[in-house]
Amino acid sequence: MVTEVIKAKELQKLDPVFGQLSFDNHEQIVFCNDKDTGLKAIIGIHNTVLGPSLGGTRMWQYNSEWDALNDVLRLSRGMTFKSAITGVNLGGGKAVIIGDAKTQKTPELMLRFGEFVHSLGGKYITAEDVGMTTSDMDLVRTVTPYVTGISEEKGGAGNPSPITAYGVFMGMKAAAKYKFGTDDLENKVVYVQGIGNVGEALVEHLSDEGAKVYISDINQERLEEVRDKYHATIYTGNNLYSEDMDIYAPCALGATVNDHTIGQLKAKVIAGAANNQLADEQKHGRLLREQGIVYAPDFLINAGGIINVYAELENYGKQEIMRKTENIFNTTLEILTNAETNDVTTHKAALDIAQSRINSRRKEN
Ligand code: NAD
């Protein structure tokens, strides 16, 4: 508690927006407020060199507005690199709505949010993230065309989460091949942390392949549901990080690889869906490497969702979505090998490729 107070005070000493630690030359930050619906949202537009910024909207009960700002800054930057490495012509953006999605999300609030998105004239295109569903996006679509992740009945590509999970599964298999010499996950001990939309679909792939799957979540009901459906084991301990496992799959929120957890990790591979898994990209990326833990960069392997929503803008079908997502296996393997050859962290190897695509487009313009 004392440290939290100090942290908040330290944060307040920084300049409010441009001086934030996670500020990385973002192009535009939009604060959205509506008294009538109780909407408090922040839209972060990091970079639009490759195209309009696209990224999901997260609804979360943040501890403070500083946390919400920090999250949207980190998430929108991550989207820039995700789109760049995936080869889609999109920039990086993201939105956060401050509040509890279970109790505070109303149709009026979502519509008002949609109007704010619309006011940006297409510079930011939204989609679903934590706390959002396809039907929320269908609702937003009634007030703006700048939304993806629309249901198939309404002409969209549907819920992106199963495709994200498939891409994560491909990235995980590539990391396993690199580390264990085989991409077969049978009997591998895998801990999936967070069994929401993506986590559950990942558990399905893993159990189909015969992996020994452990699941953890803060939602007990979901744990029991997913356990019963896929014969997974519910993790009942209180420190997942220190458990013996082959693969750790973070599929809840970010920054779980941090100063506190990194020394305890016994996993040999980290491959999951959560965005921004490394609290500090450089420091924790380096420490993972020193510990011999293979880290499959999050923004590379969780790109299935962006491939799926991009289909709505570019009009390609399911077959092409699956082909592009399956290719995450090859790209991951290539990047893990590159990192070793060039003696850099896997995160940096992936980031460099993404950055060079942005740089060459910038030169063309
Ligand atoms: P979701 O909201 O459906 O699921 C998140 C799950 O994590 C929930 O079941 C929640 O109870 C659980 N959770 C929250 N805090 C936890 C904790 N401390 N420990 C264990 N479990 C916890 O979200 P999702 O769509 O499945 O996304 C999961 C992650 O993947 C997020 O970080 C998201 O940004 C990222 N991601 C999602 C997509 C997508 O297509 N949905 C695409 C790329 C990245």
C-alpha cells in the first residue's frame, strides 16, 4: 500500500500526458467524457504511418486514471508493431473505457463511445478487447462505420478471439519446436492463465493435441465450465509462476513477467495471448534470455485477431484468414532463430522487423 501511494505520487510528478513513462511519441490521445451516460474513455492513436490506427476497446475497472492512461499508451503502441509485423496496412490505436463491464456497460454508454470514435473521422477504428463482445461492436456500428469485429450476421468476420487463439497456438508450437526440437505438444505441461474468449479456445487446441493443461482465472464459474468441457485441471495453488511447467501461456492481462515474477519462473517457453506481457521490454526480455526461457513475442503471436478484423476492411474470406494466421508459425520460428543469430532478445528481433517496415513506408511518403 505504501509503495502504491509513493508510485502514484511519483507518477503525478511527471508531466500528465507527454511526460508519462509509456508515452512513446503517440500522435494523438483523446479523452472522452459524457456526464449523462457516465462514459469515461481514452483513445490512444500511436502511429498512422502504415494506415488508420486500429485496435480494440478494453473496458476495465482501473485502480486510477493514471493506470488507464498508462494502459492505453502501452496497448496502442503495441498495436503499431503488431500490424507492422503482420504485414497489414494499419497503424496502432486502442481505447480504454474506465468501468466494470459487467455492471456499468449500457447500450447508451456504448453508443456515446461510438460517437466519439466517429468524431475522429476514421483515424481510429475500434474492435473488441477485454470486456467487449461482438454484439457491443454491432451496436457501435449503428453510429459509426469505423468499427470492426462485427458479427457474421451483420456482415462482419465475427468474433476474432478463436482466430487469435489459433495464432497463439501456432506461435506456441513454433516456440516448442525451437526449444524442444518438436512442435508436438502432447504431454507438455501448459499453464493457461486467463480462460476468457481467447484462453478457452486455446485450451481447446491444447487438449485436442494431448497437452496437460492447467487453467487459472479469477472467475471460479468459468474455471469449472472450461475444466468440464476440455478435461483441464484447475490450478489451486497461489503462485503459478513458480510451478514446474513446460509452457506458460498468459491470456489475461499484461505485465505478468515483471520484477516480482521473473526470478520464480520455471517455464521453458512463454507463449500467450495477453498484450504487453513484459512489464519492461528491454530488462525482462534480457532476463528471460539469460534464464534460457524462450519468449514468443506477444504482438507477433496474438495477431490472429487483427488478421480477422482486417478481412472486414479488405474483403478477404475465412480461408485467407486461416492461411495468414497459420503463417504465424513460420514467422515465429524465423524470429526466434534471428534473435539467436543476432544475439538480441526475441522481443527486439520482432520489434526491429516491425520498425523497419514502418521506416521504409515513412521514406516512401
Ligand atoms: P476476456 O476478457 O474474454 O478474458 C480475460 C480472462 O482473464 C477473463 O476470464 C478474466 O476473468 C481473466 N482474468 C483477469 N485477471 C486475471 C488474473 N489476475 N488471473 C487470472 N485470470 C484473470 O479477454 P480475451 O479477449 O480472452 O483476451 C485475453 C488477452 O488477450 C487480453 O490481454 C487481450 O488484450 C489479449 N488479446 C485478445 C485478442 C482477442 O482477439 N480477443 C487479440 C489479441 C490480444
